[in-house]
Amino acid sequence: MCGIVGFTGRHQAAPILLDSLSKLEYRGYDSAGLAVRDGDKMAEIVKAKGRLTNLAEKTDGGNALAGTCGIGHTRWATHGEPSVPNAHPHVSGNCGQSGSGEVESEVVGVHNGIIENYQELREKLLRHGYVFYSQTDTEAVIKLVDYYYKKYKLGPIDAIAKTMVRVRGSYALELMFRDYPGEIWVARKDSPMIIGITDGETYVASDVPAILKYTRNVYYIDNLEFARLAPGEADFYNLNGDKVEKETTEIKWDAEAAEKAGFEHFMMKEIHEQPKAVSDTLNSMIKNGRIDLGALGITDEEIQAIGQIDIVACGSAWHVGMEAQYVIEDLAGIPVRVELASEFRYRRMPLRQDTLVIVISQSGETADTLAALRLAKEKGLRTLAIVNVVGSSIAREADHVLYTLAGPEISVATTKAYSAQLVAADCLAVQFAYVRGAVTEEQYGNYISELLSISAKMERILEDKERIQWFASKYANAHDVFFIGRGIDYAVGLEGSLKLKEISYIHSEAYAAGELKHGTISLIEKGTLVIGILTQSGLYEKTLSNMVECKSRGAYLMGLTTFGKYETEDQVDFTVYVPRVDEHFVGSLAVVPLQLLGYYVSVARGLDVDKPRNLAKSVTVE
């Protein structure tokens, strides 16, 4: 999404603005622009479509723009197509914005967010003689500031306050007024903004990475506040125009902590890294259209000799095992038992010598899982580890190792490591099925194609995350949430429930849908949220029937299903769709909205998403 930066001080502004914008490229954008003032001169604006490098080339790395006060922007198109006229900065004057040159305008500005009533504002301004050159909502806001500035002639404070009252939506707004050289005026509602001050210079940005290079002393501007920024100083105001006192905060991030790439939390960053983690893991296993297990050192003969598989893991990794159980049994016809590592290591149970024990751990150091691995080896069973950390204890001690390529995962609540483990397990299921003659050559190729499509389909889900955010805000104060499903859907519900409870602290449970009438339905009361996962065609009607039973007792229903297959919306209150994929692998997609739900509920409750209470990333003690 859009990124904004600003600078006023002694140094030339444009090179600093370009450097700061480069730290916000992770947000995604389609155009970029700068507005720089040199003393009392008019603002000079340069805009370019495409990558930030295009803007850097047009300005000779910023050296072609003289001036020590300026603002910059990277735009992700919402209102209006990607183009130079639609790119920011925007101006209050009626020029066509060719993309470069000095601009005779009272107000110049950039904006993050969405102005919901921009059409209404636009019509008002048209009646007052304003001419619009772009299709953006931002231009309406800049011109509205200009309108109030000229109408009341009381200066920027009054003009900005009146604009903030008149505008509906979200914004982080930066403004430069022609009559106030060397100053940047900013305003905020919902969209993030920070201000940094050091050595007589002032920086502003939509996120910390943009200015961390220059200063660690920052102000956090609150919602519905605005500020006047001058070299080395900042004055803050509320909507009444009264000054607000603030203290700076020192950012004490270490190098690792600064690698959020601008996301507010590691968890959200890692949710967005899932398509790459899945793609990298699949590409490490699929070569020339075939699954290659050569790196594992497991032969076809050994695969054919497997009489049973025991999957042993903890937490989310155990949920991967639960889902893999259904896929392996259905595709390969091998009996699968899924065990919690903490139970497996202490149970006295018969172990078949033709059993393959698969242990799953992100860190490769999970205490119970490591102990279970060692027990299996003591019993003479062949072991295979799915881990994410090269050289970890589990990786070193297992007979065969399948590395996932999720990269470092910092948030306690796992997301990308889970997804990488799941597709790795799916690859094992498909290859085991093929080697054992349970699927045809054609089916084998189709399964591989479906697996390779998952990453792009994950991206599509992430593009629509705002719907989940809206829904999460409605249920941030829920007391009980129940996830129900059958088969693979039940396994997905287990992970969705864990994500919600571990970071939002809301009581949440997942049940096999058929078990509702065996006791759980007594807990349903008016307003209880019941989330049904409905991706398995053979089980859809049965699970939906269970959901309707809950609705008749006052529950609010959310259904999670696939596009273009079911008329879920007729039966439930809120529906989330994921792209269609082979039903064996749909859990990789269905889990993403549930991860987002847990995240947004936690954020809405003001909790520490990345470090939930009483939990650690890697459980290395019993």
C-alpha cells in the first residue's frame, strides 16, 4: 500500500526522501513522486509511474531537485488507474500535472488511506470553481484544505481542523503551504504516521523503517491529531486547534527486530510471506514436473515397505499431521496415526517395525518431539523429520530429513512455517501414492499441478484481507468461538482455533462437526460465533446442517468455503471464499483467512500479537 515520507532541515531533501521511500517499497506501489521547496520558491514536483527507480532516474537520485523541505509518496492505486496525473503529490491548483516542474499552488500534499466521501467533496468543490485533473480521492482533500484556507484566512491550523471534521475515511496526510516555507503540516486518522527529530532536522513517515537510519527518537501522532513540523521541532494539535504536549520515544530495536519490513507485526509479515515459503518449499521438492525425494535418502523400496505411518508433533505441527493423515490415507492407502509428542513419548503402545515415524518441528529443537524421535529410534523404527532449521537436533538425529524453506519465523504464532510443513507433507502423500501404484500417471501430474497453484491462490486471498479485518472488528469482544468441520476441514479448524485463542485470549475450540450433538451444542447461546469450514464436497451438506442447528439456537455463523461451488450465503451470516484447488490440498488456502481472523481480533483487542502471554516461539523444555 501507499508509503509517505517527509523531511525538513539543513540537508537537501530529495535524496533523503528517495532513500526513505525505498524502505517502504515492501508496501507495494505503482507510482511515486516528490515535492521539494527551496526556500521561498514554489514547490517543484516530479512524479513517475512504475518503480521508484524511475523517479530516481528523473531526479538524478534526487540531486536535480534543490531544496531542504519536501514530501514524498509511493502510491498503490485505489481511486484511478496507475498514471502520472494520479500519482502523488497532488496540488490545490488546476494544473494538469505533467509529472515535473514548478507548481504555482497554495497547497501541495500526499495522502495514505481512503476518503470515503470524496465524491461528495468533489461535487462541492466543483461548485466553487475548482477543476480536477486526476481521478483520485486525495486531490479532493488537498483542494478542500485550500478551500478552507482561503475562505477563513486563519492559517493552516484552522484549515486542517475544518478539513478533518469534514472528511470521512482514513488518512495520513502531509501538506506544504506556499505561505509557510520550511514547514510540513501533517494530520492523521487511522493510517499510521511517525515523526522523528534529531540535530535540527525533522522526519515524517508512515512507518519506522523509513527513518530508522536517521533517528531513533520519534513522536507517535495520535488519531485525529495534526502537527506543524519545522526543522528540529514539532507542534501537535487536537481538532479544536489546541496544542497537545508529547514526549519522544526512543526506538530500541535491534537489527533483527527492524526486519519487519514495515509491517506492524511479524505475524502479519509472515502471513504475507506464506506464498513465497510455499513456493520455495515446493520448488525444492518438485523438479521437472515430478516430486524428487532424492535429498531425503529414502528409496522407492522403503516407501513400498511402509506398513504404517506415525506422525508425531506438538501444537500447530500436530495440526499439520492431522491434515496429512487424511491426505496420506486417501491417496496412498497407508494407515496413519497422529500423536502428540508429549503423549507418544510416555505411552506404552505396540509399535510395528514397518512403521515410518514422521516428526514435524519448525525449530527442530522441540523438546517433546525430539524425545519422541529418540524413542522411535530406540525401538528400531525408521524416522523422517520435517523441519525448518538446518543442523537442528531433530534434523541431525532423524534418518531422513525434509527441510521446509520458510525462512526465519519470529512471531510466536506460526503461519508460514505451518504452511510450508503442510505442502511438504502433501508432497510426501502424493509421492508415496505414486510409488505404491495408488494413483495413475495422469492423476500424479494433476496433483502436482494443483500443488504448484497454491502459492498464487494464497496471494489472491491476501488481496481481500480487508473483509476479514472488518469481520474481526465485530467479534473482538467475543467470549466463546467454535470451529467445526469434518475430515480435512476439522483439521483446518483445529489450527484456526489455536490461532485465535493463542493471540487473542478468547476461548476457542474446534470440534468434529458430528460431535456437536454429543455435548458441545449445549454451550451455544445467542451471539455465539460458530465458524464452519466447508471445503469438502462429500461432507458439505452434513457440516452445513450442523451449523444451521447452531443458528436455530442463536449462533452467528461464519462459513469458509470455495468459490463457485456452494450457495453458503443463503444459510450463514458471513461467508469467506477461497480459490478452488484439489480438495486434498485446500487446507493450505482455507487456513489463511483463519490466520488473518486471529491476527485482526488480537490487534483490535490491543494485544501483543507477536508475543502472546505465557508462550514461547520454541518449546525446548518439557
